[in-house]
Amino acid sequence: MGTRKDGLEVDHIPFPMPEGRWILRQNWKKLTLLHWKVEPALIRAHLPDDLELDLYQGEAYVGCIPFVMENVRPSGLPAVPGISTFGEFNIRTYVTKNGVPGVFFLTLDAKSRVTCLYANWRYGLTYRYANSKVKGTLESGYEWSSARSGGSFALRGSSQPASEMRQAEPGSLEYFLFERYSLYTVRKGRLHHGYTHHIKWEYCDANVVVEENTLVEGYNLGIEDTTQPELTHMSKGVEVVTWHLLPLGGSSND
């Protein structure tokens, strides 16, 4: 399909993007990607009943991603200083529905009260306010820290690049974890689905020091040591556009 009329490159995306105009533009920057294997039954307990857990070679994974959400703005409008850019630390797992793989967020901790209020109300995304910060460059390394009120549900550490930059090969674990262009959430008892568009990820391996991780620990996923992720990567990030999250058929018991 190549390039669409709206300028979006779509050949790398394994399912069709919506034909209509996207509604939000944003950048995901300064990412550290931490992953652990988890028991499928433990992560399924956090999913709505009508959403299928996606497995890689029979294994379930959970990711914790500290990064900067940069210049979030509606289509045709500028970013707002002090509001449109903020730190975000999310916990996600990998799911599928009707043959379309995506991500499901257990939490999205962010230093933006506007986002936490609006995204929860409008889309059912589980944003929680936290003092989330990321600084540094890919070349020098990232430092990241986040904590909710009173220091609870905290993540603190740093990451350094440990390989050359690359893109994931189809069929690889990194492709399974990174090359996802949709998300699922539950709003008003119904499962919703939305699409996200960006170029293919460029990333490197990372050496990571996790000093504190009560954020992941708080979700009781059976991880023996939340300060020792099994897979660690870094990325400068991507520019992203998103469409409305729309309800799917049926309802959820979540």
C-alpha cells in the first residue's frame, strides 16, 4: 500500500489502519523497555474476560516502560507548554482480539493531571497521577524516577545503551513485544479498541540498574525480583498519531 494520502507509511503494519482522519498527534521519547516473563494465569487475572492474552512461544510477558510523552495535541492544534509534555511510566501486557494484536495497560502513571482526568473519563485508560520524570539522551543514558502520592508505587533507575541500533526481525521476540499498533481498554463495561501509527521501532539493548520497583511489585504478578528485568532495551522514540477508541461487540466483566 506504500504511503497513504495523509502521508502515513503503512507497509510495516500487519493490519489495516483506519481510513478516517487521526485525532491526536504525540511523540513517545526517551524510552527504556523493561520486560519479565510471567505466569499466564497471573496476568490473565488483570484482563477483561473477552480479551485474549497473546503469547510468544507459549510465554506471557509484562513490560514496564518509563518514557516521555511529548507534545500531545489534537489534530490541527499546537502543543500547550506545561501540559502537552510529561513523564509517563506504564505497565502493559500483550493481547489480541479478532486477530489484531495490541497492548493492554495495567496502569499508566503520568505527571499530568489533565491527562489522568481526561483519558480515564473519555477512553477508560487507567491513568494515575505520579511524579514521573525521565532525563538524559540515548547516547549518555536515561535516568528515570516515578512515585505516586506518599512515595507509593515507585520506579527508579537508569539505563545505558549496550548495542548498536537495530529494528526487530519478524518472528523475533522483540518484534512480538514492540511492533504493536493498537491498544485495548475497558470503558463503561465495554471493551474498546484503538489504533496507533508510527514508524517501525529502532532500539538497542540496554544495561539497566533498577534501584526501586514497587510499581511492578504492586500488581502481584509473581515476579521473583522486580529489580532484575529479563529483557532490557532503549529507544530514542517515535512520532505517533492515534484514532478514537471505539467499542467492540459484547461487554466486559472487568
